[in-house]
Amino acid sequence: MPSVTLLVFSVHYMTMALVEVVQRAFVCLTVFLATGTVFPHGSRIAGVQAQYLLGLGVGDVTGPVVETNMMGYASLAQTDTGLHMRQRSRAFIVADASDTSNRVLLINSDIAMGDTGVRRTIVAELGAQYPGVYTNENIAFVGTHQHSGVGGYLEDLLPQLTALGYVNQSAAAIVKGSVRAAQRAHASLAPGSLSIGNTSIVDGNLNRSPYSYLQNPADERAMYQYDQDKDMTLVRFDDADGNARGFLSFFAVHGTSLYENNTLVSADNKGMAAYLYENMVEPDAMPGNTSFVAGFVQANVGDTSPNTLGAYCESPGEAWDGQLCEFEHSTCGNKTEDCHGRGPGFRISDFASNEIIGGLQFQAAQTIMGQARTAISGPVKSVHTYLNMSFHSFTLPNGTTVQTCPPALGFGFAGGTTDGPGAFDFIQGDNSSDPQNPFWEIVKGFVTPQPNAEQAACHYPKPILLNTGYAHLPYEWSPSTVDIQMLRVGQLVILVIPGELTTMSGRRIRNAVRAELISQGVIGDDAYVVVAGPANTYAHYIATREEYSVQRYEGASTLFGPFTLDAYIDKYTSLVPFLASNATGTPASDAAPAEQTSKAISLQTGVIQDNPPIFKSFGDVLADVNASYSAGQTVQAQFVGANPRNNLRLEGTFLSVDQQVGGAWTAVKSDSHPSTTYQWVRDNEILGTSTVTISWTIEDGTPAGTYRLRYFGDAKALLGGAISAFTGTSSSFTVS
């Protein structure tokens, strides 16, 4: 807007200014007159003023669903072979209706974690499209921390290793879908109101490192009923008439319902919860096309697990087979490989467990949406800064000066977790008081530089396996600088965390920030503080000092040494004054991390060609459906296929289940429905032939009638590389 201090005004400018004043007055009047609701989907209750402009949107971020390593378990063998459910970003905008320059944008994405490079590009694109509106300060990019999505998108080298380097197609899909979600949210901005509530999900998570948790002080543990946070906090978004438009919920549970041996791209339990809620509200809309947006955000996830039956030894022929894993180190016969967590649907499948854990979150959201909640009221603010964690010096509350360390990972990191155990002879709980395997002591120096005395002392008692803070070639292995960010909407403050807080770490930082908000007079006793992460930058885990001391996986993966959590508490609390309603200016900041994507290496080969078998055409049916089926049965057909990396079909689908109604075919299922799967197999690498299998497990309540399966593919020619779309169609079949 032109400055009001200009000495000369043109007639044109004065006219435009008058128009703007009238428009602002109209918006303010609309907001003043609008009221909210505390009941779901249409019923209204007076008295909740619509003081915000709210926007919600969804975008498809599904990367290459074949021939690409999946992100989360860091397993070379987990290369994707198809699709179970598409990954999506869900964007939520809150702007102060009286001053729309004060706004926040939270993007909750069905990916393993936020990333510096991906976020940098998202910020740049949105900043170019909406100058001065969406910025580095007010955009939060959060991952649901699911472990069944496409990998290779992170900017630092270490998480790229199992993906054979950087996968630009994966990163580009996340950027494109996240920007699209934000665009849709911006386009939907309208007056509305917010309210907040809580409920408990007792059976929705389990502490997978109880031995570490028990290292925390007994009097601190006595303050809490469980060794996990069982509460879900939910913020409801209502329009000016009190109709629900969506919500943001916060609950801590790892996205590891689907096991390491799963190779179908999916969105794990939080993506399942979002599907269930959005489909309940708009059952006739295809997934991804609903106007209602359900956000299931990750919280202090570090030591949580959805495998709520516990961790058992799967060691056929051994005396300990079927027994609970050893408590301190999570081993079976002194090895980690056979110790596996079991989800609530263990006797059926991990997909059943995924639906159960997702369903529990869905039901909890329903409960909060339908109960009395507290109206959110107050300013919209954001604060962001960069913090270089390498040798960051600060003062503890007791006056002691301490420092964090350059990044490094311990031997216990390679021991894995009960959700995804490690290999070789690495175990959790391997600290510097024990002698290390001399073989790995030698080998580690060929992977990253040997730690010097200063680094070893800084990380003590962590025995350093990967000294990533000193590994700079061919580019940085781990981040040294992280994003520190908080978003405020009324009495709610969201701590946007660049890593995985353990349960107790999350409690400590929430309590510290809340106490600072109250003591500084920024918010009263009604302050809500929630955690969202891993977000913006992925800096691994954040354990308490007590948990760090025993060096199980979470402590060994605490990247910046034993004072990591204390450094975050110190920095986040110091930024509280910037959330005050009258706050101005920006905090001091370290330099932003250097861009690395341009240096990225990729060993993934592109698609060379696709060809049908001799005497066949693309889309031909190789194995057809049966004539009839009933609920609970699985319909399946195989087609002459082509590599789906040729076209990700973002916002589209690789398959459809069509129903014949009145002589016309109507698509009723897509590749985003959990009842369908798309599987691809390369038959011959040289000839470029492949087979696609489309499956649909018929749900209870499916209307009787005539159906068919369709497959949508895209083939690449050897000469010229042209890509051509094609369709395959099964025979019709009946469902009774």
C-alpha cells in the first residue's frame, strides 16, 4: 500500500483509498455480525464472534509410486511398488479480520517430515504469488511423520542415502501440491470463528522407549498419569453461519502403523483419519475434492508408537520366540532384528492396524467437534528465526553456561526402534560407558570424519557413529541451522518444532512456553500451547538429558548433544514477547542455512522406455475379473502396464471403480480410497514391459449393481521420449 506520508496525492490514489476504506468497513461489519457454533455441521449457538478470516485447502503431493525408496524407515529394501492411498497437503490460513496483514499459514503434509529445501521453495513460490502476504515468518510446513510415503525429497545428504540421492520428482510433487493447497485455502478465505477443545485417546499410542522415560525424575513423572500424552487438542474452523469447514487436531503417535515391509505408498494412520472424517462429511466427493478439510497434525511424537500391543520377539525356533522383547535394549537373544512392535490389528494385517489407529483419531475428532468447546479470541501473530546449533552457547535457569554440539548420531541410532529395528550387532542403549565394536569404530571413519576430542566430549555419553556435523562432502550430511517458529491465534500458541520431541521433552517445552506467556502478560491463564512437528527442518530427535544419558534410539538420535532440549526451551521462551498483541519488529537471527538442492546428486535412473508384450497393446487385460462378487471379497484385474513415473497424475488417479447407473458409467472409487490398490511390476527391464494389478476390496454397504475396473496409464516411447496416455478396462461384474 502506498505510504500515507507522501506529500502529494493523485486523484486516482485518493479514490482507490476511499474504496479500500469502504471495503474494509464492509468486511469488519460482516465479521462483527457473524456468529459461531459449538455443535457440528450446521447447528448453531449464539455468542461466538467471527473475528477471523479462515481459509482451508487440499493438494495432492504424491511422488513417484514405483522404483523410489520410501521415507521413514531408512531401509534400502523398501522401494515402492504401487499405491494404497495418495499423500496430500492440507493448508489452514487464519487472518485477523481487522488487520489481514496479521495471518498464519500452516501446511500439514502427509510426508515424513518438513524439509528446509522444500519449505524454501514453497515460501518462494507463495511469496512471489502473494507479495508480503505469505512469508518466511508466517508459513509453517509440518509433516505428519508417516513412514509409508515417497522419499528422496530432503535436502541434506544423510536421509538421501537409501534413496540413492535426491529425487527431484518427489520434491517437486510436494512443492506443487502444497502450493496448490495454499492457493485453494487463500481463495476460500471468508469470515469465520474458531473454538478449541480436548479429549483423550487412551488406546491410540504406546511408549516404545519406557526404559528411557523412566530415567526422568520420579516427581516429574508423578505429575502425569501416562508415559505418553493421551490428549488430542482440536481447533474447529466455522464459517460465519456456524457451519464447520474443517479443523486442526494435534495428537502424538508415530506414523508407523504400516510396517517396513510395506511397499505401497500410503498416508499411514493420520492420512487414514483425515480420509475417514472428510469422507464422513462429504461421502459423495472423491478424496481430495472435499470442501471440508480435516487436519491431523503430529505432536511430540519421538517415543510414541501406534503398535499398541507391545514389542515381541519374532524368532522362530528360538526359546524367546513370542516373548516380550528385553526391556532395556529391546533385543531378542541380544539382537535387535527380531524385536517388532505389534499393532492392534496384528492378527489381521498392518493395514488393519492402520485403520484402527486412524479410526481412533477420527472418533476423537468427532467427539471434540460435537462437544462444548472454548471460543478462541485474540490477535494473530507469528515469529520465526534461525538458530545455528553448532556450539550454540546459552545459560540454563540455574545460571550454568552450556552449549550444544555440531550434529552427530550415536551407535544406538543404528539400533533402530521396535517400530523399525536396526541390523548387524547395533542395539539401543549403547553409550560411552561400554566398549564399542572395534570393527565399527574403524569403519565409521570411512563414512564420516572421526570425531575430535571436543566433539566427543560435547556429545558425551553418546558414542559417535556418524559425525555428520563434520561431513560436508559432497554437501552437508545434516542440518546445523534450524527453524525456530511459533504461531499465535488468540489464546492458542503452536510451537513449530524442527524435530521429534519425546513425550517428556514435549511436556517440558510446552509448560515452559506457557509459563512465559502468562508471566509476560502475553496471554492469560487460558493459554493453550501445542506442538506441531517435525516441521520446517528435520533435525532428528529431541530427548531430555535424562533420556539422553541411556542412549536408546531417541537419545542417540538427538543430533546436537545432551543440551538440545534446553537450547530449544531457551530460544522458544525468549521469543514469547514477539507474540504480544502490540509486538513490533523481528528477533535477531543466525544466518539461514545455505541452499543445497542445486548440489544434489541422484543415482536414480529415469524411465527409458515402455513397451507392450508382442501381440499386445497398452491397457490390454491380462487377467480379468470374475462375473460376480459380494461384500468382503476382492476384485482384481491385471493389465499391460507402463511406468507410472511417466506421469504422477497429481490431482488424478491411476484407477477407478465405475458403477453402471441408468446405462452410464460413473466413477465411484479412485486410487485414494483405502479399499483400492494399484500395484506395478517391471517384467523385463530391457524390453520395457510391465504389468499393473488393480484391486478393490468391496466394502460393506456397497450398493448392488454392475461395476468395472479401469486403469489409467502413460507410456514412454524409446525414440523421442514422447509420453502417451492410455486406458485399460476390465469386463463388467456384479456386486450382490
